[in-house]
Amino acid sequence: MAQPTNSAVHVDAALTNISVAFLQGADKFVAGKVFPNVPVAKQSDRYFVFDRGDFNRDEAQIRAPGTESAGGGYDLDNTPTYFANVYAFHHDVPDQVRANADPAVDVERAAAEYATHKMLIQREKLWATNFFTTGKWTNEETGVASSPASGETIQWSDQTAGDPIGDMRSAITTVEESTGFTPNKLVITKTVLDALVDHPDIVDRVKYATSTTANPAMVNEQTLAALFGLEQVLVMRGIENTANQGATASHSFIGGKNALLTYAAPSPSLMTPTGGYQFSWTGFMGQTNAFGFATKRFYRDELESTRVEAQAAYDMKLVSADLGYFFGSIVA
């Protein structure tokens, strides 16, 4: 007996209540969380750096009656500068595409999220280039599988010979002895976090933290911060596809397998040291938010399209190389 086919009685239509887009959450990116942000009115300018050695030298002396007190001075470097480059990305929404779009595809919302998502990835990569790589900080070590030489240490993924607690304690002491400031932040990648949460030395320190089965002891960013004596542990979870459009996707974590211990000032201030600053040109095009981000929408007559454009203007500056300790390739 002849029967109508499924396709004859039902025509597939786009669902209006769901769609799938692999947008990474903004919380996966750390570029705006590590160092203080300095809103600036001009695209470029200078800032002053006091000589640390002049402040830490013991020069006070006993003053005899009727004599002058001991005195001294300090050097001031006014050559450091910033320059806030303007970064932008857009997506065009043609009128024909808008008119033909199903209700499940909010083309302008998708364009705005697509453009801002690109900006988050770009900013994270720039942060990693400026702060999260070798050759930037005064103190650095490279993780190796065995037989570490000077400037090397056993990788933390080695659960027997790796010593993340000892390495962190030594690094904190090194920075504090050199600068007088105790590092307060550790930036790691997800691959480094995975190695640390399973390391027996760390697990042994936290396994008695709670006795409730509803909240079993576990290692996370908060317990690592407490264990290392830091204010905050930040995990870089952002990913990037390095393949060209149309090619097979090649995703990887932006930060690689590194870690950065640093002192970051709570907020920008005069005569306040910090490992780095981000200078955001908030005076550009009336942008008033903390990082100079703006998204605008305008019509392109010659394209018969609406352009949705995201834009930001900033510079990331390593201010004091002595206030950082970098661990490269710290896990296998």
C-alpha cells in the first residue's frame, strides 16, 4: 500500500528556540584581570619610573649636634612611553541575508558577538606576547623532563620529581628579596592547572580541608592561591583556531604550557610599582568603559549592508621586569 513519505508530510524548518555557536565565555580570558588598567585621554604619553635601588639603600647616619643631616637623592626615568594602537574587526550583514534569515538567526546580534569575540581573542594573544613568554622577565626558568641545569627545573607534570610548591616558594622569595614586594598573582594555563590539581604534593596539602562528602576536598584556583600564599590564581582557558578559514580547524590554548608569578598593583597610582599596566585610550570616540571597548553599527549604502564593528584602543606595557618570575614549558 502506498504511503506518503516523511518528507512529504513534514518540511524541516529552523528551530526558533535554539541555535549553536561556540562562543567562549569572557571569563576564560585573563588579559583584563592580571594588571591594572590605566584610562588615558591621549593615544600616547610618558610615565615616570623611580630608581628602586636609590630607595632601598641604607644611607641614614647619626647626626652630631650642630651638624647637617645626611642627605641623598634618587634618579627618575621619564623615557618610558605607551602608545595605544587601535584594534578593530567588523562583520557585514547584507540586506538580502537579513531578509532571508530564519527567526532562529538574529543576524545583528550574531554579528556583534562574533566581532567582540574576535577582539577578546586578539587581546588575549597580545597579552601573552607581551607578558607570557620567555625573554620578558628578569627571573625565568624552563621546565625540563630530567637533569635540570641552571635556569631549569623539573616539570610540574612529573608527579615524583616535580616540585611546584618548592619552585613557587623559591620564586616568591627571589622576587621579594630583589624588589621588596611579595608577588600576589599567578597566571597559569589550563594544561598547567591539570598537572597541579593531580600533583601528590599539592593533593596531600588539601586532602584534609573538608570531611563532607557533599563538598569533597579538591584543588582549584582558590586552594592553589591559599597554598602558595597568593591573592589570586588566574587560569588562561581561551583557545584559538590557527587554521585558515575552510581548512581543518586546529584549536589550542592561547597560553601554551607556561606560568607567570608576578606582583600586580591593586590599582594604578602614583609611585606604585607593578609588573605591568594596560593603558586604555578611553578618550577615543567617546569610549568611557574601563578598557576602551566600543561596538558600533552603521549602514554601508554601496554594499547594501549593515556593518557591525568592534573596536578598542590600548597598549600593554611591562613596567617592572623584576616583579615577575616566568616558568616556560613548565609541564610536558
